[in-house]
Amino acid sequence: MQQAQAVGRALARLGVEVEVCLSSPKRRALETAELACEPLGLEVRLSPELAGAPFDALELTAGHESALLVGHDPSISLCLHDLTGVQARMSKGGLAAVNKGELIVLLRPKELSAIALAEESRT
């Protein structure tokens, strides 16, 4: 729960604007998505494609400028590779940002927590 909240606070702290959040319908992923989206004021939409099997991120996010995907590994790591060619294992509570096939940032829970805590120490 703390990791999911840190993701949302870190994204808000960084001024990231997300158009849509798509989540696996599985309970734990959905709860994670809801906690992460709360600081962003973003509603979560269920997407059965994110339930654990490989998926096509471009097809899934078609029509959206920016999307936050909450799902399960190894399908999220495979998706990251398909989009960018990067070999990276996504950790639980981690975040990757991709823009037009380029990996922009890969943040693990420890880094996201540090960003979120930096916000709190300023207030």
C-alpha cells in the first residue's frame, strides 16, 4: 500500500499528467492502481488485457496521449521490452515511462518513495 501511494505522490510531485489509468481487474492490482491514482485525481478503468497474459500496449492505449498501466509481471516487463528493446525486470511498485519507443525513466520503489518523501518534507 505504501509503495502504491508513493507512486502517486511521486508522479504528482514531478508534475506528471496522465490521461488514463488502465488496471488489471485482479484485486491487488486494482487496489494498487486506485492508491496510485488518488493523488492524481484520476479514475481507474479496468482492462482485462492486463490480467497477466502478454498484451499489446500500443493497441491497449490507442487514442490516449498518456496512460498509466497497472498489471503483473512478467507481462509488464515483456511489454517494456516490446516497446523499447530494454531488458529490465519491473519490480513490484516500480514505474517505467516510455515515449515513442524510448525509455524515459525507470524508477524502483525506493526511488519513488524518496521523491514522495521529498514532497512531504517541503510541506
